[in-house]
Amino acid sequence: FMKVITRSLIALALLGVIFGGIFGYKFLIQAPGGGMGGGPRPANVMATEVIAEQWQSERRTVGSLTAIDAVAVSTEVAGVIERINFDSGDLIEAGDVLLTLDKSVDEAELAGLEAQAELARIEFARAEDLLPQRAISQSQFDEARARLDSAVAAVNTQQERIRQKTITAPFSGALGLRRVSPGQFLAPGSDIVNLQKLDPIYADFSLPERFLPGLQKGQAVEISTSAYEQTFTGEITAIDSGVDAETRSVSIRATLDNPEGLLRPGMFAEVTVLEPEQRRVLTIPRTAVSFNTYGDFVLRINETEQGLLSERVQIETGEVRDGRVEVIRGLEAGERVVAAGLIKVRPGQPVTIDETTAMDPAGVTGR
């Protein structure tokens, strides 16, 4: 039994010596001014300077694109389709003939009405000659004039009905998908094809009511969509007269030129509202900032008698734009900070700056 206790004590002593040596070595390595080589090993880092820039204030939101004019082309009168003069997706001009309905019966009726109108015109002319001679009464003359007016009105009505059987484009734009075929009977109000005006085009969006004082007509906006890797520009042309009581936001409409028809109604749009004035800001790459719920910080590189040392500095951040972060408080222009890999560097650790590697923060972080 005593042998077992002795062996256990010896094993515990050996383990204590081993772990004590390990922890002691790590302590000596990490302790400032101590350990092997006189201190902790310097970390090789990429550095960047705090720079001053001119930023144009902006407000970001999302919205959708809307056609300035949009209509489902339909017919006012019933009839059988005689001819279709368009294809799906065509670009057309105002007044172009899209479709004609069969007019043979209506034209025959028009011929009869015109004959009746001609007869009424002859009878009225005869009444005009007889009235001065007192050959007819005034009431007979009035009846002849009324018959002529009624006949002319009937002719005009029939001509308008025939005109309605030729459907034309109410404005210039792009057609959608054709919904009818030749020979098909159309009832009044039947949809034929959608027509939308694409140039210019609206971008509708909203902003919180607190931004209302800074909004005005003519203010520049930038629009981007997932369909194209380019930015489209326009300006605010309308601001709603009221604020939505549920969302506490104001609706805004911008107008953009769209000569190539790239933008289409219904597209999702990322909207940036640009303010006229610019402001001076201090910025650093986004990769240089450690964002935390209890505060954001950077590792500033200070020149000391012992060389370059890292220092943990609490900062207040603002906007993030093109991979750079606005620094509101905590740093000054020209100061250097660790550009990336903050987790590998401890506060107070010596550092050496890697001058051979360049980093594009915008390419790393995006916008």
C-alpha cells in the first residue's frame, strides 16, 4: 500500500514540474521586457493611416421602378378581330394602329344612314324655299330641320363606332405579351396587350419622417439594381404631401432617363439620395475596426523608445462606404492603425510593418 502511495506522489510531482515549466515558459515569453530574447515576439502587420476625405451626405433605402404611363389596351366596342398589326414586345409610337375589328356590317349601316341624311337635307332645302312663300307653316319647317339634324347625328355616331374598331396606341412605349388572336370575338373592355412607357421611368421609395426637412425637388438620386452592374442617376420630382401614419415614412418619387429601356417597371431598386453639401470625415478601412456590442476599437501603432507598439483604442464610428468606415471620435488624421488581422495582435505587443503587401479594403468588405 505504501508503495502505491509513494508512486502516486512521485507521478504528481513530475506532472507539477512539467506543467509548471510550460506555464512558466509562456509567462516569460508574454511578459513585457522579460523572457527569451528580452520580450514578446513582434507581430508582422499591415498598417494604414487615418485619412481625411470629403464625403457627400447620403440616405440609403430601397424602392421599386414604376412606369410613368401604363395601360392595358382594350376595345370600347364588340367585334371580331380582322387584323393584328403588332408583335409581343414591340416598341411603338403614339397613334400606331395595333388592331382592327371587322367593320363590314357597320359600313353597310353607315351607307343607309348617309342616304337618310341626304334625303333629310333635300327636304330641309325645299322647306327653306317654301317658308318665305308661306307655303308651309313654321312648325313644318322646324320638323324638317330636326329630321336633318337627327340624320346627321346618326351618321356621325356610326362613323365614330367604325373609328372605335381601329385600336391605336394612346402613347409611345413598349408592348407586353399579345393576349388575342385573329378571328377572335372581343367584348367591350377585353384586354388586348399591356403598354408601358419606359423613358423616362419613375423610382418610388420612402424615407423615415425625420429626413423630411432635408428633402427637396431636384435633389440627386442614384439607383442600382441586381440586373445591371451600373448606377443610374435621376432626381426627385415629387414628395408626398403627407406622412404614412403606420410607418411614419414619407413617399418620394424620382424620375430617371431610360433611353435604352434597360430599367423596367417592377424592378427592385437600391436608392441613394444625395445631399447637396459635402463634409470632412476621417476614415479607415473597415477591416481595421473590431465591431462589438460594447464598443468598437482599433489597434493604433505608436512609436516609442522600445519601437512600434500596438495600443487598443476605443472609437466611435459612423457611416460605412466603399469599404471605409467614418471615425467620429478616437483617432486623428495621420495616425497609423493595424489594417487587418486584429485577432492576431495583442495590445502592447511590438509590431513590424509589412510594406510588401497592399490591400484594397473595398475589395475585401464590399460596400
